[in-house]
Amino acid sequence: MSRLFDDTVFHSLGAELGEADVLEVLDAFLADTASKMETLAANGEARPLIRREAHSIKSSAATFGFEDLSRLARELEFAAETMTPARLQQSICELRRAFETT
């Protein structure tokens, strides 16, 4: 079963960085990921770019405990080269919805 958010990961990060720093890093993650989502939407056929952006989102989302976002980004990263154009667009939309929910 997938989860939207693993709060133990986030609290562990907060304990390591401190509350103010973790919130600052979270704000940066949200802004950066919003930008990456725009890049994905605008470049839906650029598969190497999609793989790089998905890889970055996957790793950053996992750092904060955003499990569903990380999982969807990982799936997109590893399958982007072989997906049909329609499936690729669907995966990008699913990733965007997960980010918006996050």
C-alpha cells in the first residue's frame, strides 16, 4: 500500500536539520519541484529531460517522506524511454496530481 506522506521521515529530517532549516529546505523543494513540473508539462516528448527531472523529484521527495510522489517519479524515470507518448503524458499528469496533493 502506498502512502502520501511518511511523517517519520520528515520528523527525522527535522531533528537532523532543525525546525527552521527543514522548513526553509521544504520551501525550496516545493518551489523547485513546481518548476520541474512546468518543465515536464512543456517538454512532454523530451525523454532524456523527463528522466533527469523525474530522477531529481524522486530523490528530493523521498528525502521529505513524500512516498507517492517519489514512487511515481521513480516509475517515470525508469520507464520514460519505453512508454508510448500517450502513457508518457499520462504518467506526467499523475506525477503532477501527486505533487499538487502533496
